Amino acid sequence: MEKFFYTIVGNHTNTNDGVGRFLLAIVTFILIGGGAFWSLGSTNPPLDTVLCDPVKGDPAGTLAEWSVRGVIVNIRRSETNAVVEVRTPRWEPIDATDKMLIGISAYCIARGPDLRGSATIEGSGLEKLGTVIDGTWMR
């Protein structure tokens, strides 16, 4: 580290200038690294891309499983929209991740070729329990 410091600082006689140059080099390195990290973004694919992929996910199977468990009562579809009717008393104790999985799975079967669409989860009393718009889950 000392060799690196004196390579950046250069002159051994004026320490104040050297420390300033060293700190400037460190800040520049952090900013360049942070900018590169920010510009690359996340390498994880969006959740709906994974779940809607017929190889990696099975949206129809997921919905069928929750229907067998007595949570889903009915699924209504129109062009790029789906409404999933659920029994509210059975929906409420479900884990938040599973609720999102049901919503995204309904979106997968409803979305159009341009990947746009929506799915709404309706409870027994016709209350909205969740919505997926263009692959984004919203409670």
C-alpha cells in the first residue's frame, strides 16, 4: 500500500499535497467503479420472465395447485387481462411470496405478445387483494 501511495503522491517531501492527491485518486476510483456498476444494472432477470418461461416456470400448474387447495375459485380472462377470484379467508393466511406467485402466474397466462397485460386478485367480497401490471406485483 505504501508503494501505491508514493506512486500516486510522487514527491516524498510535501505530505499534504500527496495525501490530497491520494484521496482524489481513491474518490475517482470509487466513482468510476460505482458508475460502471450502476450502468450495468442488475443481472437477475425480472421475476415474471422466469415464472412465465415454460421451461423454468409453470404458471398454469401453479394456478391449478392453488385451485386444488381451495384458494382460487375462478379465473376470468379477456385479451390481456385476468381476474382471479379467491376465497378471502383462505387467501389471507398465505405467505406474501405465494400471493405474488399467484398474481404473476395469472399475469403470465393473460399477457399479450408484447408482454403487456394485467391480473387482478379479487376476494370473496369482490375486494381487490392484489394486482399485477406488466409483470409488476402491487398489493
